[in-house]
Amino acid sequence: MAVSKVSGLAIPLFFKQAVDHLTAHGSNASVSDVAVQGAMVALLLSGLCRVAAAVFKEVQQVIFSPVSQAAGRRVAFHTFNHVLHMDMNFHLNRRTGELSRKLERGTRSVGMVFRAVVFTFLPTVVELVLVCGILWTTFSPPVAGLVVATFAGYIAWTASLTQRATESRKQLNAMDDLTSGKAIDALLNFETVNLFNNATIEVAQYDQYLRGYQKAALDTERLSALLNAGQGAILAVGLTAVCCAANVGGAATAGDLVMISGLLLQLWAPLQFLGFFYRELRRSLVDMEAFFDIMKTDSQLVDGKLELCSTHTDEAALNGGHNGTHAAVPAACAGFMERGIQLQLDDVHFGYRDRKVLNGVSFSVESGQSVAIVGPSGSGKSTILKLILRLYDSKAGSIFVDGVNVRDLRLGSMREAVAVVPQDTVLFNDTIYHNIEYGRPGATEEQVLEAAAMAKLDATISMMPEGYETLVGERGLKLSGGEKQRVAIARAFLRAPRLLICDESTSALDTKTESGIMASLSELAVGRTSLFVAHRLSTIRHCDKIVVMQEGRVVEEGSHDELLQRRA
């Protein structure tokens, strides 16, 4: 950076020498050969300095670009990691489109500030100091003082206008968030939009947000134009004043004026970009404000320290543990990895804001036992599953897993031991193979195919032209409801969990397919603990115990036969 700037500032000095050589004898005198040679040498040296300045500027880019890229990658990595580890409430209270835009603007702004400081701000400050030093020594302190005054006026004007632009930027960002959120929300739900023929309504709402964005953008552009005009005027007046001050009394030579013009014009572009940098810095700080608010938000779920043994504990150890360091399989896991999890819910209470969902729920699930949770909609069945998985924490009461409070277990450790087949399966926009393998990343092809066969999915896949490489579309919409459900079941087979959770997992299947799936699930559940949330009698009849929920309470529990006898 220093070599590039010194080389650049040497160019006007050599031009001064060239002009002074050629004008040394006055306008009427013939130019001597020595003067011409001196001018040529000065011009050649200025050319060499220009080449050196250009080369070292690019060398600076080459040296610092890896640092800049690595910093940007690290910021993006930590941002994505932070958001994915946030609790359920964090995501439910934010629109995906708005969150995405805030993160995108924030990460981009962090990178912009880093590059601008390294490549623009620091070099411009160095250049300004060198120019003032040259003018101080060549002419007088007042001439250098005029340069400083010009710079100070430039900064003052930029700061005052940028402060006004900050509020416009906040409004612009707010409208940008709303516009992006509306677009992504409509695109993700395009099927519903079309089924209800509401595309016109969605487009009208989107256009309303666009109008707000347009107004905020125009306000920002007007302030930007005023700012740029003022900056140009200040620099032009400053250049004229410095040239006049240097020529007071006719002391300056033609070469001196050429040098002053060259130095200030060379400083002009960085100063203009410095104004742009300051303006963008203020905008970036606005962009980063929401970004840092997100990054400073901690998950409401405090991660525990204890490990829960899972069927993949040994694999995690072989692959370098959870933090990338070698970790041995805990001795306490011996004999546990193939056993089902034991669960105990003790007076559990939970609610969403002001609405209570669970009121003192208590029941136990023994290792290897299959338990069905039944009840009307809104009775709290699915909420119990979310609390067991620690998507939320209970407001009161405790949940014990293998005798350990679930809050004391490491979240990843608990979830590694569980496979969930949800009621509404959402797939990644990737291949069927990838979506099955997602249940156990790194599984062999043989294991993936076996899981698909156990889920009664292999026959369907074999009829697809691309087979396992078939793309399932956004959220899996290219597959039928039953096919998506069977992909989720195949994931569970592949995961080989200690706890199997099925939340209305066969609700989208026909009776014949359900019968085959339930037979496979029963086979998978042998030796493992399983929880079923269901309404169909065929789904829960085989369970060892049925827990009946009503208005957030357990009103009955027992086997299928015991419950029938009580109602007889």
C-alpha cells in the first residue's frame, strides 16, 4: 500500500521537473538539449512511477483478498450456524424472507466495511498526509493548511448529509424486508395462492410494498445527489484556493502549479470515494444494526452438558466427535446404544404466551415400550413431542430421559437418538436419495436402499425415470403426500433410533399401504421406545399403552383392551 501511494504521488513531482526544465529559459528562449533531456528523464521516471503504482495496487489486492474472503466466509459461517441453532420461537416469530434479507445485508455490509477500511480509508489518509507534507515543505504551511481545510469541509458536509440519509436508509430497509418477505411467502405457498385464485391479491400487496420501497429509494437518491454535488463543489473550490495561495506574489513556477494540480487531482478520486465510503459506512451500520440484533439474540434453550447414548455415538467418535476432536465412546454407553429410551413426564405445564396447552401432564414410557398419545385436536399431543425433543422448554415440571432431566442433556446428543416421522413432511429440493440419506448423513448406498425398501418405497422409485436421482421439487411438491410420508419413514429406518416418534405418520396413506408401513414400523420398534400420535384405531391397537389427552391433561391411560373394558 505504501509503495503504491508513494509511487503515485511521485508522478506530479516528476511532471513538475519536466515542465520546469522546458520553461526555465522563458517563452522566447530556445530550449536547450540539456533541458529537453532533463524533461525526458522526468517524464520517463513519472511513467515508471505510474507503472509501479498500478502494479503495487494490484499486489495489495492479491495479498489482502484472501484475508477479505476468509473474513467474509467466517462471518457467513457463524451467521448461518447461529440462526440454525436458535430455538423454535425465534423462527416462528420471524418471516423467512425478512430474516434472509437482514442476514444478507448484514454479512455483505461487514465485508464492505472491512474492504473499504483496508483498501480505501487507510490509503487515503496516508495519501492526504503525504500531500500535506509535500506542500508544507515545497511552499508554506498556509498552503498545506488550505488542503486540510478543504478536507475538513468535505468531511463536515458529508457527515451532515449522511446523518439525514440514515433515516431514509432505515425506511428503505424496512420496506425491503416487507417486500422480500411477501415474495418468499407467496412463492412458498404458491399452490394455495393458485387454488384460491388469489394471485391478483398477492401481486397487489407486493406492489404496495414496492411503492413504499420506491419512495424510500427516491428520498435516498435525492440526498445522495445533493451530497455528491456539495462534495464536488468543495473540492473544486479547494483546488482553486490552493493554486492561488501557492502563486501569491508570482513565486510559483509553471511546474509548481502542474504539481499542485496533479497532487490534488490525484487526491480527488480517493476523497470522493472516501465520501462514498462514509455514506456507505453509515448505511452499512444501519444494515448491520438488525444483523447484530439477530447475532446477539441467544437461544432460549440453554444447552446441557451431559451426553445421551445413541446408536450413532460410536460413529460420532470415529468421525472426530462433535467439536472436530477425537472422542472415545463413553464407557457409560456400553449396552445402552441398542436399548430404547426411558421417558418420564412429571407434572409438565406449558403454554404459548397467554394460552395454556398442558396442565400437569404426567406419564412414563419404559424402555422398549410403544405408547400412543390420543385425544382431540388441541389437546396437547404434538406439544408433548416438541417438549421431549426440546424444541421448547416446559414452563413447569420436568421431563426425564433415561433418568436424566432433558434440560441437562446436550441438545444434539438427545436428537441424535431420535427419529421423527412428522404429520406434514417437508423435503429438501434435492434428490430422493439425498432426502432419505438425510436421516443418517454418510450412510452407505446399501443402507439407503434397504431403508427405502423397508418403507415400501423402492417399488415406487423404480418406476421413476431418474430413480433415486429424481428431484422432489420445492418442499417435495413433485411427490404425492403418501410418497413424501414414506420418504420420512425411510429416514427413520435409516436412522435406527433409540426413540421413534410418529406424529400422524400414516395419515396420508391408503389402508393397504398403511398396513404394510405399520408392519415395518412395528419391526423397527422392536427393542426401541416408540411414541405414536394418531387417531386411527389400526395405528394404536398394537401399542403397549395408550395415553388419552383432553384439554391439556391425561384423563386415561392403559392398554387398548384395558381402556375398552373401562368403557364397557
